[in-house]
Amino acid sequence: MAPQYAPNLRFRLAPLLLFLQIGFIIIYAFGTEIESNVKIDGTTFSNFYPEFQDVNAMVILGFGFFCTFLVRYGFSGSGFNLLVAVIATQWAIILNGIESWYYRGKIRADLRSLAVAEMCAASALISIGAMLGKANPVQLILISLLEVSGFVLNEWVLQTLLKVRPPNSIMLLHVFGAFFGLMLTWMLYRKGSEQRFEKEKFDRKTGLFSILGTVFLWMFWPSFNSVLVDDRTPGRKLGAVCSTYLALAVSAVTAAAVSVLSCPKGKLNPIQMQSCILAGGVAVGVSVSAVHQPWEAMTIGFTAAVVSTIGFRYVKTHILFAYQCHDTCAVLSTHGLPGLLGWLAQLLLQIRDCDDHATAIRFAIFQINTILITIALSLSMGIITGLLLKWRFWRPPQDKNCFDDQAFWEVYNQVFISEKMLSILAVYSDIKQ
């Protein structure tokens, strides 16, 4: 199988990677500078670097191990995650720095811009989760470039037209990434996906590695939600960290309970669990600016876990049979539905805090326009990307080779190695005799 795909990677992946990387180097050489100020926006390097490291570990380790649950797709799940993340981050720094380049002649690079770029890359990794195992690395790179471009465009629209604060617009990455990926898997639907692909399965070893990714995501999610919170307001960053932790804790407990209740045998489903215990972090991340009390975060985490767990159990199958959307990592249940729930919680909490009805109505219209623009842009960019990737020039993997590392990696079979070792030992014993 592997030799059949070697020309695909040799004549498409290598030139694409070299072209992109050389292009990035040229752009950074002439248009980028490292911010030399010791203190930026009230934050010093020593204060911000640990949070940046948490976000970095979450994007690389968390999402990387999270995608290794498929039994024969471990190398691709983690390796392609790293490849896509670093390319998407470099591209996001350029796109986010266009305004700085226009006014200052240079793109400013600092820890904050790196953290924002990695969060943009996380939105691309969410989208790619829906296509996991069904696309080659060339397609994944193109998806990440177009998805990050669409997400940065969505940020610009929200911040320019609706005056949404940057942290609030960026945290919509869960909604944008989930609906972009859902539209993409609908556009690139493969006939026969209603029946599981031959290699679309998992075992104990890959499941353990995948749960390790969930643990990394769970541990670092408070930093992910609080990294962009304004530290000049006393207690806001601490509140974001505490709210995220409490929501994650409640969602873990609730997801375990609902998973047992929804299973016919009354057992925990590890794949369902690893996705749904993160729902509280997603939901409270979208609504973190409006959450001020611990019980609010815990209620959001509880509701998000229930919605996510039930969605994983029933919605994933329904959209596959009814709408032909084969969502491999269940990004709709893990990110999309909790993200929408977080938006709704923010809307209700902000309306509760309004002084009069006129202000509440204006804010409701404002919030509804924000989510509608985000969903519309994500669906539109997903359709455009899907139309581009339907071109046979990209040579997507055949159905029998989906979810298989051997199509892209030099994977040595243990049986083959064992036979070789036995033959070597046999020859060695003959020589001694």
C-alpha cells in the first residue's frame, strides 16, 4: 500500500512544505520584529511565559495525544497534529499582525502574539478532528491555512463592526472550528461511512494514549481560558482560572454519571468520557467574561457535560445518517454544542446584570449577531475549503486506506521484524554449528 502513496507525498507534500516555510522565512525576515519592550500591557515576561507554556503544551501534547485513539493511526494523529499546529501558528502570526504592519511597518512578535496564534491554530486542530483519518497531510495543511484565515477574518469582523473585545472574539474558536469541520466533512463525505471503516477502531493501548491527551488538556485548560484575560483588573484572571477549574471538575463528574446512564450495559465509555469531560472548559471559556460566581461556573460545567455526553451518544449518529456528516472526533459534541451553550450562558448572565430593558435588548441583539456572523463565516469557509479539496489533484486516500499510518509513514510490522529476527538467529546458529 505504502509505495502507491509515495509519489503523492514526494511530489505534493514536500514542495508544499518547502514553499510555505521559505515563504514564511522571507516574510518574517522583512516584515517582523520581536517586541523589545520589557513590559507590555502591564505584563512582564516572567509573568506571562508560564501561561504561554501551558497553552503550548495544550496545543502540542494535548491535542496530539487526544487524536491517537484510532488503532492504526497513532503516528498520523500525533505527527500531523504537530505539523499542522506549527504551520498554522506561523501563518496566524502573520495574519494577526497585518494591522501592526500597516501602521508600524512591522509585525510585532511577542509572547502574547504567539499565544493568540496558537489559539488560532487550536481552532484549525478542532476542524481537522472532524476529518481525522480521511485526509492526507497535504489536505490537512490546506485546511489549516484556510481555516485560520477564516477565523482571523471572523475576529476582524467582530472586533471592527461589533466592537467585540479580542478575548471574547478569540474564545469563539470552539464554535468556529466545530462548524467549519462539520461543513468540511459534509462536503467530503465518503459513501459507505454509515458502516464503520475497516480500520476505524481503537484498542486499550491507543485508548490509553488518547486519555493521556485528555489529561493534558484538562490540566492546562485554565491557562488556555485565562491567558488573554486583562490582568490589570484585580481578580479577573484568578476568577477565570477558578471558574474554569470548577467547570472542568463538575463536567468530569457529570460526564461519568451520564455516560453510565446512557450505556445499555451500564459501563463507562472511554472515548465518550475523554471527549465530554472537557465540555465544561469549552463552555466556560466562551462565557468567562460574564461568570463572576463559583456556582455559575459549576452550573455551566454541569449543563455542558450533559449536553456533550448526550450529543456524543445520539447526535453524532444522527448527523451521520441524516445529514451525511462523518465526524470522526465528535467535534460537534466536544466543542460545538458546549461552545453554543457557553454563548447562551454569557447572554443570559449579561442580560441579568443589565440595569434596564433597553440595554438588555441591545445587548441581546449584539450577542445574537456575534454568533450568527461566526457560524455563517465558518460554514461559508468550510464550503469553500471543501470545494477546493474535492479536486482529485490532492489524491485523498482510498477508503480501504483510511485511518491507516502505512499510507504516509514507514511503519514496520512487528510480525515482519520478528520473522527477520528469527531468520537471523537461525543463520547465526547454523554458522556456530
